[in-house]
Amino acid sequence: MAAPAFAVAPRPPFTLPVRGAIRNAEPRDLGELRRLFAHVEKDARVRDAITRRTPGHLLVLELDGALRAASFVVIGSDGPRGRIELLVVDPLAAAIHKPIEERMIGVAMALCEAFSCVELEIG
């Protein structure tokens, strides 16, 4: 017996509200990271994220030749849980702050899913 055929309606192309690459931070990003983090209260999480003293993933969004956001994602060792320890959006990108934040959280969610996490905390 043949499987029933389903018609799939064509969908319009999806346009990302924020173009640009999200990638792991590299040593060459240190100056830009310092600029981004200058707007954040200096605490141990920021220092650890910059120097990677805490195991995790320091992700950056590069847009128009500059870093416009950074997030530090920790994959829990105490269970299938991920946590965004830090999410910073460049104040110069205030006009598109919300789409940038949503995109960074979306990538963190995908990363956590790839590591079989069932929860993602933002804090």
C-alpha cells in the first residue's frame, strides 16, 4: 500500500532580522570583547568569560566588521541543563537590540540541544 501524498504549500523565503556570523570567540577578539564588556558591571562572570576560566562557550556576533554581542554559555555537568551566564549587546546596536538578543539566545538553545540539554537557564 502506497503512503498518502501530502502537498506542501510554498513558503516565502525567511529573512533573518540580523545578518552576521555567530561564532566562538578567538584571541583576536579580546579588544572588542573588552569594549563590549566595558558597559557591564565588572564581576567574576565577566572576567571568567573573557579569560575562559570557567568551561563554556564564549560566542560572539560579528556584524559590519565589529562585535555587536557576546554570550557565555555553560553546559551543565550536574545534569542535562545549559545556562547563559552572560549576554551582552553592544549599546551602539540599540536599534536592533531585541533581534540580536533573540538570535544569540536561539544559538545558545541550539548549542544546548546539541549537547542533549533539556533546559536552558538565562541568568
